[in-house]
Amino acid sequence: MKSDGIKYTEGSILKSIWRLGWPAVTSMLLETMLSITDAYWVGKLGAAEMAAVTSSMFPMWTVFSMLTIIPTGLVAIISRAVGAEQTEKVSRTARQGIQLSIYVGIAYAIFGYWATPYVFDLMGTEEAVSQMGISYLRIFFIGVVFFFLNDTFAGLFRALGDTKAQLIGTISAVVINIALDPILIFGLGPFPAWGTDGASIATLVAVLCGTTVYLVMIKRGRLGFKLGFNIREKIDFKLARAIMIIGAPPATSSMVFSIVYIFLNRIVAEYGTVSIAALMVGNRMESLSFLTCFGFSLAASTMVGQNLGAGRPDRAAKSVWAAFGICAVYTTIISIIFLVFPRELARFFITDEAVVSIAIEYLRILALSQIFMAAEIVLDGAFAGAGNTVPPMAISIPGTIARIPLAYYLCFEVGLGISGVWWTLTITTWIRGLVIMYWFSRGRWKKTGLMKTT
């Protein structure tokens, strides 16, 4: 198998983690630029526009949750096949994954477009916010199949040890998005001022360009094997089932996370539009640490899969702890920045002093949970690489659902006000991070998971 990918079953663990991790992390941070760019320009329109995009973000997370099903299954199966040098299995699994992503993406686009108004009714946002948010979100759903394809292509290259391909695809999308945002939002040149709709259109065009770049790389042979994709190829239901079984638990966890945030957004809405806008600021800033950790989580997933496939479980475990160590140092630095410079960070997005004041408190409380978030994300990826995705789900879902009653209790019964939501997010992150570290240290993931589904 000749490609830009590498087998990571020998050599320095730290060098391997870094070689896999830095392109993945850079890709994640660049993907954050898609949302940060939107937030930056939309923030200049006003608090209501910012609240509309923030409220749209939570149902969008349900889409991103579904996006993880196929790539997670692909990475677990393909990376282990790479470690075991089973080239035909790699090719067949890749074709099935691409087909599944197309079918699921189309189905989700139809459902999401229809359901959007009902989601905003559930969140209880103000009428003006809902109208802008519905339009923004429906544009997103029109092109959601390209989000599915992008994540599937990225997962395929990542399983082969080629995280630079994802970086190339992401750079293409980000450059387009940054260029189009001010043009379509404010109406520069021949384009009318589309406001929040312009931000959504810019993202849609950018993701379509990213998909095109992936297809070009595949056409030029970057995978290192003949894909032989044909849309008329019959679905291998046994293999599709294996992909879905591995990917479903983390996707379910993410889905629950997204749904819970919709209810949390309703609690935040009780404190006004400025509080929703502050939530957007905090989420955008946390994405700097979240997505960095997620990038190293992807590296850990590939390392685990390839090393288990090669019969080296101890090296797989050492790789995971090395990835967590890197993220622990990084999130500590981010926490210090949140504590020392919260006002400057908040004012980057919005100048409304009411929003800035709430965001400052959010960032300072958020700073206390960053290293625990790193543990949860990296170890979640490690379990996924082993194909043993149930334990993270068993930890994540109860901890996430508990946020609703805890937030209500801290906000309205204890009387912490909007700070009750911020403390809820931090406390539950502490608990989930500690529990998953204990569960992973037991080592049963080395012998269970993928072997039961393939």
C-alpha cells in the first residue's frame, strides 16, 4: 500500500503522535475559523443576529454528531486493517463508507430542512431571532451532504495515517469562507447584503470546495490504492452494520449533548438575548482548546487502531497517554489565558458591554474545566480506535443529561442566575473526565470492541 499515509507501529511514540496530530489539530483549528469568522462578522450586525447564529449552532451540533458515525467506524476498521496489512479490506470498507455518507447525508438534509422551525419553537427564542435563525439553518441543511462527505474522506485518509490530506481540504474551505463572509454578509461589489444568511451561504460554498479538493486528491491516487467507487455498488450490510455499530455510540453521545444544549439554551434565554450572545462567545473561545484536543484524539485513534492491528496493545496505550500529556499542557495554558484576559477575548467578538460582562464570568468559570475536557476527548478517541465505543457513551450520556436538572437547580433554586449554567458545564466536565480516565486505565479496551463486530 503506497500512499502519503504511514504505518505508526514502530519508532518514537511522541514523534508519531506529533506527526499525526499537528495536521489534525491545524485542521480542527482552521475549521474553527469557519465558525469564528461567521461570529466575528455577524457580531458586527448586533446582539439579535449573534443570538440567531448561536441558537442555530445547537441543532447544527446534532448534524455534526451524525457526521461522526461513519468516520469513526471507518477509522477503527481501516486503521486496524492497515496494521494487519489487509489492503483489500481497506478498499472495500472505504467504498462502503462513502456510499453510506451520501445516503445518510441526503436523508438528514430533508429531515433537517423540515424540522428547523419546530426546533426554534422548542428553544423559545424571540421572534426576530427565530426568523433569522430558521433561514440561516435551512441554508445549512441544503448542503449538509457535503459535510458528511468531507468527514468521511477525512476519516479515510486519517486511518491510513495521512492527516495532511485533511489539512489540505480544510485550508481550501477556510480560505473560501474567510473571503466570502464579509462580501455576502454586508453586500460588497455586485452582491446584496444577506446578513446572517450570507454567513451560512459562505460556509456552504466553502465546504463544497473542500469536497472538491478531496475528490481531486483521490483521483490523483493519494490514497495509494484503487478505490473503484461505484454508486451502484450494492451495500455490504454486514460491513455497513459494523461501521454503524462502532460509530453509533459516540454519535449518540454527541446527539444527546446537542439536544441537552437546546434545553440549556432555553434556560439561558430566560436571562435575555445578551446571555445567549455571551454563550456564543464562550463556546467560540472554548473551541480553541476543544478542537485541539479533538485533533490529538484523532491521532490517538489512528495509533490505537494500527497498533492493535499489528498486535501491539501496550504501544497503543502509551500512545494515548502521550497524546493526553500534550493536551494537558496546552489546555493549562488556555485556562490561564481565559482567567487573565477574558475581557479582551470577549470584545474580539462583540462590543456590547452587557454581553461582554456575562462572557467574562463564563470564560473564568470555563477555565477550571479545560484539562478534564482534554482527558475526556482524547480517551474517547482512544476507545474509538479500539472499536470499543460503548464505555465513553456510558459515561457521557448520564453526565450530559444531568446538566438540565443541575442547571435549573443552580440557576433558580440556589439563585446563581446565569452563572448556574456555567458552573453546571464545568462540574459535569470534571466528573466525566475523571471517570473516563479510570475506565481507560483498566485496559479492557485492548481485548474488546472491534472483534465483536467484524
